[in-house]
Amino acid sequence: MFIQTEATPNPATLKFLPGQQVLETGTADFPSSDTAAPSPLASRIFGVQGVAGVFLGTDFVTVTKADAVEWDHVKPAILGAIMEHFQSGAPVMDGDGAAGGHAAHEDGADSEIVGQIKELLDTRVRPAVAQDGGDITFHGFDRGIVYLHMQGACAGCPSSTITLKMGIENLLRHYIPEVVEVRPVAV
């Protein structure tokens, strides 16, 4: 098994490409070892000292390291953990798998606008941020403000504010005049 790695815009995060499917659909975010119980793969990666976060996509694993740790020290152990997991035949997720996509559902007067927002996020934004090892989930729309949560490499990335304001906000405002601002939310 050969696992490729790619740098992400976030210097604390690397994207690992195992060359096979990781999740069938969606994404799974494990911002700490306390949250990794549903995933044997994430739990194994958190077993490497210095790992601060794990994010799973359809064909990649994004790992965030602690600030005090250098990639040269943890990258070989992470590669080993990923390889061991896939060679073991254990599932990536226990139970019903990943919960990806949209965290919030909107009904009522704004439901058509929310549908348009989600469509643009799914077709234009999420594929682009997945290339960088992350994901963005929709968390609400209220009085012209879209609330989004950044995950994986996007969480804590120095350029995430620029991505939200200059990229996503401009895109949504261009196609949906009712959108006036995009704000990040922490979950």
C-alpha cells in the first residue's frame, strides 16, 4: 500500500491519500481524541502522540498536528497507523458511518434561499475545499447572514477567513441577492 501526502493551506494539517475509498459518502470530523470513538481509523491515528485532529473524506484523511510537534516527527507514525488500519480490514466507521453535508435544515419563508445556498455549497464550494483536505457545512441562514462551519484542514487555517469572506461570501452574494454576509460558527 502506498499512501501519498499533500500539503494543505493550513501548515498544521496534512492530507493523506491512501489510494482507496475512506468513506462511502460524506465526511467525518474528529476535532479531538475524545470524539474519535465512532471511528477505529481516527482512534488509531489519535494513538500517535502529537495528533490534534482527524478529518475523513471519501478518499482522503486529513490530520492536524499539535503546534509543539514537527511533521518530521509524527508523519511516519501517522502513515504507519493509516496503513495498519487498512491492512487490518477493520471498518473506518462503526455503526452507520459518516454524517456529512449539512448540519442545519431550514423550513419556512427562507427555505427556497436555503436550498439555493446548499446547492451552491455542494456544487461549487465543498469540492474545492475537499481538494485542500477540508469541508464546509451549512449551519443556518438568518436575516441575510449565512452561518458556516469549517472542518478538517479548513478549521484553524490562516487563510480560512479570506476563503469565507472573499471566496464563499462573494460567490453566494453573486448568485443569491438575499445573502449579505457569511460568518463562521464553531461547533
